[in-house]
Amino acid sequence: MANEKILVVDDDPDLVEVIRLTLEASGYQVFSAASGTEGLEKVKEVHPDLIILDVMMDYITEGFQVSLQLRSPDPKSKYAPYSKIPILMLTALHDTTPLRFAPDEDYLPVDDFVEKPLEPSALVQKVEKLLGK
């Protein structure tokens, strides 16, 4: 049984609950935060093994800004100890805008994407892949 800690940063409580139930059923410990600011604080508190991060929260690119802070190349960054935590980004942007993006070390430093609406088995597969299972 898995025992890794996963932090879900999303402002949609219903979606967070679906993710929680899905991942807890696979043995993961799930923590949540409703905003990017809260998520950054929870990272320091929880020390998660994986972060699931929504793109749009308080503002349209909040998830992008959080990922940039977490992956800052500055060794003096307060998030430097957490810079290697895998980030799985949740997005519905591809359905709602013509904007297209992919993981990019400099501009969008995340490890993978999952599209909303979520397919539970696909979510678990991506989580297991990012955790090296």
C-alpha cells in the first residue's frame, strides 16, 4: 500500500474531494489547499511527495506562478528544499481557450498535465508514474 503524501492545490472543493477519495482509495495521504498562497504554505508544512496543482484559482495563471516559485533556480529561495517535488498540473484551459502549453523548464516548470474533467484511473496512473511506481 502506498503511503506517499500528496498535496492538492485547487479552489474547487468538489474536485478536491473527488481527488481525495480517488487517491486515498489507492493508499495515498491527501492534503489540500484552496489557493496558491495557501498551497505554498502547505508545501512547507506537509513536505509532500507530489503536488497536484490547478492552473486557475484566484486568478487565471495562479498555478503557473506557484510552479515558478516552487521551481525557482535561486538556491536561496525559501522553496529550494521543495524544488524537486513532482508537480502534476490540472487544467481545463484547453477546453475553454485556444491557449496551448506544455511542461517547460523555464516558463512552466511542471512534470505533467491532466485535463479536467478527471478520469480517476488516469489520475492514479499519472500519480504512480510521477512517483516512480
